[in-house]
Amino acid sequence: MSRKINVRRLGIILGDQLDRASILFENLDVKQDCLWMAEVSGESTHVWSHKARTALFLSAMRHFRDELIASQWPIEYRSLNDPKNTNSLATELQAALDKFHPTEVYVVEPGDHRVRQMLLAVCPYLRILTDQHFLSSAEEFATHAKGRKQLRLEYFYRELRRRHNILMDGDLPVGGAWNFDADNRSAFPASGPPPQITPKCFPPNAITREVINEVGTTFATHPGNLTHFDWPVTPHQAELALDDFITHRLPFFGQFQDAMWTDETYLFHSRIAAALNLKLLHPKKVIAAAEQAYREGSAPLAAVEGFIRQILGWREYVRGIYWHFMPSYAEGNALAAHQPLPDFYWTAETPMKCLQQTIRQTLDYGYAHHIQRLMVTGLYALLLGVDPKQVHQWYLAVYVDAVEWVELPNVIGMSQFADGGIMASKPYAATGKYIQRMSNYCKGCKFNPAEAVGDSACPFTTLYWDFLGRNEQKLKKIPRMELQLKNLIRLTTEKRQLIEVRAQQIKENKF
């Protein structure tokens, strides 16, 4: 039986709350209180987590633990390899409560509804603190949402720009416009991407190497590999990664943020989402650095605004959507999609070059940029009619930056239109020609994006027409789908029948 110790307050630190400036510390005293952290395999097995995702969490947690110990904070820390580890967050917390008998227990609001409910079930008297890491609270989003028939990003984003005086000239947006999409999102020329400087990487130190060895053993059957692991795992490393992006890639980010290219993993993207989501880096610092680059003339306004919109706009918006509609939001399936997720999402073994490239990259690095996620893996799942919950579980499992509050709305709302239009004004449905336009993936692929039927037909194109056909009655209610449905009506009955036959073959993985 463990020795019972009485402490005044117990402060819970979750694996994605590694913030030394957290409001939690304002409510604790180093001489009277104790911190609690736990590594449990259950957090890597409730979805079949990529090895790199688990390694990133554990390495960052251990670095944060050592920083707290160096600051003389009392901390109860359960390591993954501790023989007494029950591998359940709930039972580990209960053991800590039984040991310390705290009069009060504090935690910063969890980013995962499942974890929040679990903590409250174990500790009903838990005091949940508002997360100061964000620029908008769940309550502020609820106020914004009240009385609105539509909850579109654009209006929430403008509201936050004004409130925080970001890229503003008085009451007006810098440059006279709120966004510069017309100047962004170009494809690369036929010659490929402009010359790039390799993103700053962080070779594993002793702590990270130990984690990699443990993860490789404990989660040997999990997807992905750890060969390329070089993510920032401390606040200092996260700031270096930010500086590297601002200096070397932000100037081209807007123009090429949607472009894809064979065997090019990061291109002009930031590689800081994971650090943001683990709270190693504060979004205010990221936004300020980007705005400063514009003010100093080192990055164009279109690139800076496009990047800031991802942080200040989209990131805050999806969190608002998540907490406003959970837990029912996770059950959304507005298009009644029930196909199983194809096995090749876990292996990359598919003749479709775009999916092979994106999934192979995902398994190797735990990373794909937003268009690879939305318009390659996400688009295929949408067109195929995959059960959105399975799609959500895959995205949560395979990306190192995946935490549920940001991943779930992106999949259920943006990618799969499973929320029926709460987030998006129309499904992001497209033929293979979109991928052909935005990448070189189609070069050398056996399938032709211009064809919908026949052995050489691109599965994306076939499934696009099949998607419109099987969802026609539902899509008629969406104004922005009018043109696409007019094109569907122009197809002959014979062509539609051939598409249905070919689509069924694709669903059975008969290429």
C-alpha cells in the first residue's frame, strides 16, 4: 500500500498542456501543492496511434517534467515503463487522489471531450480553468454563434482581427481587404517548386532516443515509423522552428500553400502545428512574428494574411465549433456514408499515385499538409462514402499534430461534410482534375483524371460522379452545388450506369 500524503491542491497537467505560463500555475503554490502527469498506453490505443505521434507526446512531456523538477516543483509522474502503470488515465488519477488526498484538484480545460468527461467521472469536484492559450474562449464563440443561421469562418475571423488589432490599419484591414485568396494558392510550374531551404530539424537527444526505443517496443505493431523523427519537443526548439519558417518559407507560403509535389514533404509549410497543439508555442507569438515580417517588408501581405488566417481564424474557429456542438458533433453522418475505410490507408499500397504519395509520407513522417489531407485522403474518403467516424479515427491516429478539438471538426465538418453544412457551405467534392492541376502526382499514374469510365478512368473522377448521383436529392438543397448537379443531369443514362458499375468495382478495391 502506498504511503498517504496530504497536499493542499493537486494540479493535473495533460500531455497537450505543456505550457510553463499556464494559468494552472497561478492557482498553485510550489511549497504546498503537487503536480501530476501520467503516460498511459490507453491514450495511444483508443485510436491506433502512429508511433511518431506517441513519441512526440512522450518526449515533450518528459522534457517538460524535467523543467518542472529543475524549478523545484513537486511532481508525481507516472512513466510508460513503470511496472505499476495501469495504462489508464482514469485509474492513474484515482491512485494519485488516494495517495495525496488533495482538498482541491485543478486542471486547465482539456482539449478532448472524452478526457474531460473521464476526469470529471473520477473527480467530480475538479476545478476546470479557462485555457489562456487561445485568443477566444468557448464562451466567446457561443456568444458569436447566438442567433446566427450560419457559422462561417470569415465573420468570426474578422471579429478576432478587430478584437486583437491584428493586421489592421485603424478600423480597416491592412491592404483594404480581409483576405487575399486571389493572390494565393497557385500550383507549381512544370519545373517544380522554387529552391527551398530544408526546414530546421531537431535530432533526438538522450530523452527522445529513450522514448523512441520504448515506443518502438511497446507499440511495435502500430502504424508508421520513427526513422525520420526530428520534431521540436521543447519551447526553445519550437521557437527556433517558428523563426526558421518566418525567415525561409513564409514569403512563399501564400502563393504555394495548396500546391503538392512528388517526394516533397514540407515545401513552404510551417511544421509548427504540433508545437502549438502541445502548448510549446503560443499562437500570439506566432501571429506577431508573421505580422512583423509583413511590417518589415520581408514577406508579402498575401502570404502573411493567409498564414495568420490559419492560426487566428481557422484554429480558433474549429475549436469553437468543437465545444459548441460536442458530443453530438462526433456522431454526424449527414450523407449517410457507411463504407469501410480502405485498408491501404494504413499501408499506402494502392495504384493511385496521389494517395500512395500522401499516405506513404504520412506513415513515414506523421505529416501531410492541409491540401493533402483535405483534397487527397479526405476527398477520396468523401467520394467513396466512408463512414466519417472511421475517417476521423484515422486522422486522429496518424498525424503528430492531431488532437481531437482541431482534428474532429476538420474531418467531420470540412472534409466529410458529415455535419450537414455547419462548417462548410458545400462538400469539397472534385474530380481527379483538381489533383492534376495542383500537383504532378498524375504524371506517370496509370489512371487518367479526364476519364470517368473504363479501366484507365481515375477513381477520383468516377467516384465524383457517383457521389453526386447517390447524394443528388440531398445536394439539391445546397445552393452552391447547383452547377455541379446541372453537369450531372447532362450525363446520359448509359454513362451514369457505367459510372455506377465502375464505382462499385472501386469500392470493392478492384482496380
